[in-house]
Amino acid sequence: MEISPRISVNEKVRFGKPVITGTRVPVDLVLGKLAGGMTYEEVIAEYEITREDILAVLDYAAKTISSEEIRAIG
């Protein structure tokens, strides 16, 4: 099931974690690699995805975080 453009979930793929549609590459893996310093080109080569896939991952992450509600305790 596509939950965002180019991002899908399927309970039989990666335990239902969001992945790039048509692959088994999890969204959190791509984010982690970028945060760790890999370039777009390195991620593209390593996981055989496209620049558009990376942009979809970033868009999904931004939208997910923007809808998150944080409550201070104390």
C-alpha cells in the first residue's frame, strides 16, 4: 500500500516498515545513510535507487515529523 508518493508499506516486506516503492530499501536506512554523511550519489549507487526516490524519502520524513506532537512533561 502506497502511503506517500514512492513510499509503501507491506507487512510481508521489511516487517511492514516504510520502504521505497518497488524495492526493499527502508526509508530509515536511506535517512541514516544521508545523516551519516553519504552523498546522494553514493546512496543511489549502493542501493540502486534514484534521486527521485531519495527526495521522496526526505519528503515523507519531513511530513511525518511535521505532524508529530511533542508534549513537555514536568
